[in-house]
Amino acid sequence: MSIKRVKPAPTDRRRLWPLVAAGGALLLAVLPGCEKRRDDDTVRADPASVPVAMDEEPILPIPRGHPSSLDARKVALGNKLFHEPALSRDNSISCASCHPLDRGGVDHLPRSLGINGQQGEVNTPTVFNSALNFAQFWDGRASTLEEQIDGPVLSTFEMGTSWDEILKKLRDTPAYVAAFREIYSDGVQSRNVKSAIAEFERSLITLDSRFDRYLRGDPFALTADEKNGYLKFKGYGCISCHQGMNIGANLFQRMGVIGDYFADRGNLTKADLGRFNVTGREEDRHVFKVPSLRNVAVTAPYFHDSSAQTLEDAVAVMAKYQLGRPLPPKDMEDIVKFLRTLTGEYGGKPL
Amino acid sequence: MKRAGLVGLLLLAVLTVFYLQRQGYSDRQHERFQSGLWQLKHLDSSFNEDLLRVRFSLLESYDVFQSYQRQMDRLVDGELVIPSFVGAADRDQINLFKKELSSLLKTRRQLFERFKSLNAVLSNSRRYFPVAVDELTRRLNPAGLPDQELGLIIQKITRVMLTHDASSEPLSPDDLATPESLRAWSAAHPAHTEAAFVSSLARHARTLLDGKNELDSLTRQLLTLPTAAGIESLSLIYQKDLTSALRRTSQYQKLLYGLVLLLAVVIAYALWALRSANQGLERHVSERTADLQRENTERKRAEADLAHSLSVLQATLESTADGIVAIKSDGEVVNYNTRFASMWGLPPDVLAKKDAMQLTALVTSQVQHEEQFVARVTQLLADPPDEACDVLELKDGRIFERYVRAQKTDGKTLGMVANFRDVTNRLKSEFELEKIHRQLLDTSRQAGMAEVATSVLHNVGNVLNSVNVSATLVADQVRRSKSPNVGKLSDLLHQHRTDLGDYLTNDPKGKIIPVYLASLKDDLAREQSSILSELDSLHKNIGHIKDIVAMQQSYAKTSGVVETVSIPDLIEDAIRMNAGSLARHDVDVARDYHVRPVVTLEKNKALQILVNLVRNAKYACDESGRIDKLLTIRTTADKHHVIITVSDNGVGIPAENLIRIFAHGFTTRKDGHGFGLHSGALAAKELGGSLTAHSDGPGLGASFTLTLPYTQESSHE
């Protein structure tokens, strides 16, 4: 038996660990391919980019849970700003004045009233599901919700104010200053006001309309007439424009493909030129954004000029000028019935 | 260590530079750009694919295009960030391509908006046309076509529509005219119930025919937009840059690896150095700890020793009969003992203050010659001498001896220690003692002289006794000598000188003369021999006297002549020296010699002892008055000694006298001087032996035992 050299005390080795670890870390740091991949580096897959299967209906239900990944703080601030009269020059009207959320997101007036009782140029479209529109305004001159906000705010006959005025007012309100500061590092700024409001608008999605339930596979969600109405809606070609998740609002179309609507109506205004006002191209004359038909039953009056007071009127005008013929009464009736199934719920309640 | 650190720092700097250089190529940037390119390609092809699907009604929603366009716009206008490693020239080119691509996408967007509108219209008509034809047919004649002309037109237009939609061949002018013929029919029959319906159908037919060409043209334009080629060019330029960047990077990478390796070596060395330094440190620490422990132990021991020493010192201080006080140079009293306080009668509170001046004042008041004392104290405190001693006389008559010693540490004087001793009594005693001593000296001188004289006289007297005896014996023998008978015989023979023969033969008287002569001869011879013997003894005794005198003369010198003598001879001498008195007092002498050793000793001393003992025994016997006076002399021996015991059956010795029998001047005889046994004991001791006495009591005799070594050691100088 021989006694060999005593091993170094474990404490010695333990004391060396941090150094070894530091050396290892250094090596790792300089080695390639060890960089941590950040999540935001990969471009997010857009749910809408998923190819649509052929056998699917031209209309898609709005997925339950949509919209996902919103900033709740921005939504809350946007909600406050949406109802903020300070966004108008005389503090008389807010976004909600023309887009009352409890009335389908529209004021149901042919022309909304701006500051000093001035009338607007076109019918107010609903704010609900506006996030699903491919462009904003009847003529599609704003491609985003943020961009859209400039329109009514700066329009002399709507809110008639300027961002400087608005920001001054907001900055004088400690609650806003604090709320902005909490979300945005640069506090109260016009882009942040727009960001918050747009974020709020993105939350204004109506879910679970009866038709959506039908599309999801509930055959009892629609009555026979309504189902027939949908068939007619497709058969008469309405579906050619009113398709997609928002049942329209993803293309421009001329008002009066077959008949000359404006000639018949007369009293032409600049607004009647539609997209021509934006592009200046002759082919865009009287071309408008195809409006979404979701919640159409609760967003009367219809068309950019509020010429149709009822759905029947609207369907009749469409049949006349886009199809070139009157619809049989039964078909018309069923189509209107079908259109009434497109009303969804917001906050758990139907609009 | 320092150099290694410097090298490490330098390496680290170079490493950082290389790392930053290597950073020129970034995986993250590359991946981002590359994936952007792939997405662009994918989106572009998906767009075209879905465009065709929409064109041929295989896809009936435009939602996807919105997403394609948005993503592509986002990529081209922002997210497709050119990596930093792309060279400036290529960067410009890529940017140019991007710009081109961006404008292409804008063009496509416009074209596509037009496409959507047109496609929607066409799709509407395409959907509606068969429905309308069917409805018209049913309306016109539930049982068949009533109007031949309209029927034919409808038939024709239905065929044209069916073939047209599926064929890419241009239509014949006749076919192209069918919508017109339908419209013409409508115009020709304005009153017909279905005129409006037919007119609208004609519009749809016209739309389908006209729109198809335009839609096809639009579709072609969209599909041929060189977006894919733009993306491809962009990708090619990028690939080139990527390759060179990768090559560059791999070079730096290699350098970096080398450096890292080097750095690792440096780190390892640093670690090793650190570790060995650490071990050295640990060793040092442990050694130091051991040292400290040892020092601590030593210090503790030293402290304990010190404490012990202190306690010993304090005990010493307290136990000493002297009063001790230690005073520092500045006058502070460092220490003192209780004896000091009691000597000077100092109250404890004054001592507690440890103020030398106050103390001095108190002390000063007690001494005679105060000024002198104060001056001396001041001088002592100022410059304590190494050692000083003086005497203080106190007013109360006490005398203190003061002994002062400087207290020094490392040659520096810190103070002094004063030692007071009350010498009053000692001085007195010393004085008296000296007086006594003087007297004693006188006495002893006288006593010594007497002793010597006595001893000499005694011894000479003893021998003279023998001489006297011998002389008497010789005188007696001479008086009783037969020698006168020789005269008578001579006279007789003279008378008969004539007839001598006859006389001697015949005369009765004359006849006995020869016999008588023979007897006389014998007697005379005997006489002569006896006298000669006595004379011899006499001679010997006179020699002895001479010896004694000579010995006594050199008494003070003590050391006698060492001779080798036979113990029995010595004893016989002693007996002989007392023979007269023994005979006179009728004391029998019994000899019991167990041994007859020859020893080397101072004969005189031994003889003196023995003579003394014999004489004492004779006295003791004589005093007892008994008739069977017996003196027994016995010799025995042990290993080293000859033991001579002289016993008598005389008066004995009382026990109380036994202990002082050898004391100087002790005697029980009225004419004794108490010197014999004393000097005997001394002599025995001088001979290296001893003299002891034993008696069972008065009347029971006594025995004295002289023990002598075989060889006299020089037991005295």
C-alpha cells in the first residue's frame, strides 16, 4: 500500500470554474453560427397569405379570436382618443360622433355633420371591420387606418383642426401625457395618436355573424330563404365584387358597369368622380372602393351618395346598374334576407 | 505575471479588432436579406399563380393579393435591408434594383386594380350569362322558342360565349358581331316584353367579348412584369458579395481562431500562474498562520510565564522583609510592597496616588537630616546610579539601610528601585555578638591552652604511672633478688677454701652447694629476664612520653604520623599504660580478640583514645566498689572497620548523661575535667571512625565502642 500524492482540494477546482466559464463564453462569442436568432428577424407569416383552396367559398368567415396580438394599452388609449372631442377644432365632435359604436359604427346620416354643422361630401362608412378594408375612404385614397385619420381630422368641414392644435390640447391633459408616456417613449406625438386610434380600430372586428357560422359548417345558421339568397347572390354575379373575408372592400369597381348611374341620378358632384380624384386616370372615373357588406343591414343609408335608404333599394340599384336588369321579387327578397345574416357581434353583442 | 497580463491585453485588443472585422459578415444580416429575397420570390410567384387562378375563376377572392402586395411592398421598401458587408458599388446597384422593383410593384398594383375591376365585371357577366340565357329561354317560351330569329341569335351567342372563353384564337368578325345582332334585335323589337332583358344580355355579351381581350392583355402585362428578373438580378449581385464576404470572413475567422488559441494559451498560462501564485500564497498563509499560532502559543506561554513571574515577583516583593518601592524617573510610583508601607507607616491612600513627591514628603518627615535626604532623593531620581547603598537614621531611632538600583531597559534609565531594610536590631545584635565573640575568643584561648596542658599532663601522667609501676617492679625485684645469696655462697666457699673438695663432697652442707648453685643460676636468670623486661617496658614508656610531648607540642598541627600498627598491640599498649592502676585497683582485664587486624592510622590518637577508655573503665569499676571488677576488651570487624569495644561492669551511665557524655567539660568525677571522652570522640572522628557509648543504666556497666577504618582516610585536613 502506498500513499500517492493527495489530489488538489475540490475548492481549488471550483475556484477555477468562473475562469473556465468566462473563457468558454469568450470562445462561444467569437464562434460563428452561435448568434442567437431573434424572433423578429424572420418575416412573420401572414395568415392571409395561406393559399385559398379551390373548393372554398368566395366568402370567408372572420376567424374567431381575430384580431390577435393587439397592444391592449394602445387599444385602451385609442378608445379614449376615439371618443375625444378635443380632436376637433371646437371640441365638438370626436371620431365617435360620426362612428357611434353602439349604432353600427355609422351615424346613419346621408352626410355626416362636421364642426359648425358643415356637411360631409360622402356617406360615412362604418368603422367596424375597417381594418379588413384594402384601402380606406370611398375612393381608397388612404391605404392604412393611420393614413385615414388625417382625412377627417384635417378636413375643414369635418373636424377642421391641425395636429399642432390636437397635440397641444393632449399635452395639456396630464392623463394623456402619462398614458402616452407609458406606451410611447416620445410621448404625445401625432403618429402616436394615429397609432393608438388605428390600434383601437383594429379591435373593432365583428365576429360570429350567422353567415359566418353557416360558412363554418352550421347548416342551421341560415334559413332556406337566406341560403337561397346566397345562391342568388352568387348566381347574379354579386359575388364577383363582394367576396373575400370582408365581403368586398378588396377592389375598386365602377359604379354603373351596365347602366349609367350618374347620368340617371344627375347632379354630379366632385365626389361622384370617385377614384378619378385620386389617380386622375380616365378609367378610374366613377370608380369606388367596393364596400364591405358585413353589417350592411345596420349601416344604412347606402352608397357613397347615401342614395339608397334600404337594402332593397340598394340591391335594386346594384341590379339595375351593375347587372343591367331588375331582379325577380323573390330573389331580391332572399338576397336581402341573406344580407341581413351578415351582421356580426361586437363585444359579445350583435351590432 | 505583469508581462503575461500585458500580452493578454494586447491579444484581446487584436482579437477585438479581428472580431469587428469578422463582424463585416453577419449571419443575421445575411439571413434577413436572404430570407427577404426568398420571400420576395415566393410572393412574386404566388402572386402570378393566384392571378391566373383568379383569371380562370379558380379563385374567387382577392384577399390574398392584398397580403402579397403588402408584404412585397414592405420588403422592398424597408425590410429588405442590404447587409453591411456588401460593397458600396454593389450596394448602389442593389438599391437601384430595389427601386426598380418598387416601381414595378407600383405598376403591378395599378394594373392589378384594373385587372380586379375588369375581372370582376367579366366574372359577373360570365356567371350571369348562362343564368340570363336560361331565364330568357324559359320566359320566352316554356314549350320552345317562339321567335326563330331571337332563338337563333341566342343559340349563336351562347356558342360564341362558350368557345370564346375557352379559346385563345381570335374570334371571327361574324362571331364578334353576335352581341351586336342581339342588341339590334332588341332595338328592332322595342315593344317586345323581353327587349330590355335581351338588351342587357347583349351588353353582357359585349362585355365578355370585349373585356376578355383587355383582361388577357392585362394578365399578360402583369405576368410579364419583370419582377422575378429584378429579384433575380438583385439576388445574383448579392450572391457575389456574399461569396467574397464569406471568403474574407473565413480568412479573419482563421486568424481569429489562431488568436483565440493563442489567447487560450495565455489564459491557461495566466491560470497556471495564478494558481501557482495562489498556492504560493496559500503556502505562505499557512506558514504564516503556523508562525502566528506558534507565536501565539509562545506569547501565551510568555504571558503565562510573565504572569507567573509577576506573581512570583509580587510574592517575592511581599515575602521579603525589606520594604521595596519602584519609582519612575518622572516620579510616578510604579510598585511597592506592603512592607514598604508598614516600614514608613504610609497610609494606603497616599500610596494609591503613586505620587513620589507626596511620598517623599511623608518619608522625609520621619528621617533625621531632612535636607540631606531630600537632596539625595532628588539626585537619585534625576540620575539613578547603577547601584548605591546608604544608611538612613530615623527620628524614632530606627536605622534603615537604603539600597538603590537603577531600572534600565535597553540601556535607558526608566527609574529606580529603592530597597529599605530595617537594620536597627541587626546592628545591635551585631554589636553584642561581636562582644561575645571576643570574650569567647579569650575564653577559648585559655580553655584551649588548659586543654592542651591537661591533655599532655594527662597522657604523660598515664605513661608516668606505667613508668612508675615499672620502676617499682624493678626495684621490688632487685630488692627481692637472690643475688645476695651469691655473696653468702662466696663467703662459705671462702671458709672452705682448703678443703673445698672434701667440703663439697663430704660435708652435708657443702654437698648441697652445687644443687643450690644450679637453683640460684635459674633464679638469677629469671630475675634478670624479668628486670630486663620491666626495663624494656620502662624504656618503651619513656619513649611514649617523649612521643606524647612531641605530639602535644604539635597538637595544633593535629596531623600525626600515620603508622601501620597491630590493633592487639595497640590495645596491649593501652592496657599496659594503665596496668599499674588496674593492678592496684584489682581490675581484671579480659581480652576477647575476634580479629587481630593491622591498620594504618595515627597511632597516638588511637592509643590516646584507648588509654582513656581503659582508664575510664577502671574508674567506673573502682567506683562501683564490687570485688569482681572486670574490664573486657573485644575486637570485631565488619567489612571496612575494626570495632574495639571496651566494656566494664562498673557504675554504668544514666541515660540522661549518655547524650552529653562526649560534650566538652562533661565529667562525673570530682577530679575529672571532662576532656577525655570529648577529645576521644574528636580523635575518633579525626581517624575517620567514631566513638559511641552504651549503658543499660546506672550500676549495669558501660561499654564504649571505637570504630576505626582499616585504612585511615584523610578525614581531616
